[in-house]
Amino acid sequence: MTPDGAQLLLFRGRRGDDHLQAPTRCEPRESVVRKVEHTPFPRARAGPGPAVGFTRDLSSSGMCLGVDRPASVGALLRAVVHAVDGRPAFDTIARVTRCERDVHGRFWLGLAFVARTTPGPRFVRPGLRPIAAPSPGGQQAVA
């Protein structure tokens, strides 16, 4: 369902609707599994701590997250995505764009990044030194 209540048929048409196609994505998605700790944002009160989910795919604008409990479409979550070695890779605020239950009872959340509270991973070609984040004075420091 879309926010205005209209249903979209994606990936498969129904009798006579075979002309419908999935929307084109602006950036590629990477099929990758990462551990994600998530909490509602902003936190109104102390709770049991972050819930844990796992990504199905990740892109520069969002991710698909498998979780045990549903979330309301439009809700904000603070999500900490962990690297393969278990260390936090980046921290982000994301809006829930969809919530679907699969046949196994797990929920898949579509999350769109709203703001990153820490920078995401930066990839550097071999032989080059990574560039550090800009200093408060506006000049970039070389690491």
C-alpha cells in the first residue's frame, strides 16, 4: 500500500496487468547480511535496550531489515549497522517505508536513511592515503 491507500503491483502483473513493472532504482543495492541494532527514535523513555535485526540488502539510501517485531510505516528508528568483524560501521536515523510479514513470521522493514549520525564506510584505492573528515576550521586533515 502507498501512503494514499492505492495498491501498486510490482514485479508481477495480474491478468492483463503485465505491463506494470518495478520502479527503477537510482543506486545499486548490495545483497549483504549485516547485524543491525535498532531502537525507536527519539527514545521517550528507557527501555529494554536495542533490538537486533539483520540486513537483506543495503544501498546508499536505505536497507531492508529483517526483525522479529513489526514497526509502523513512517516511524523513525536509530540503527547501528555493524561490519563483518562486529564493530559498528555506521550509525543512522531511518524512516520505515514498508513492513511486510513473511511466511516464517519474520518482518521485513524497508528503511530509508534520513540522517547519518556517523559517516558511512569510505573505500580508498590501494596505495592512496585515506582522507580524514573535515576539521572544524574547514580544512581537511590527512590521516
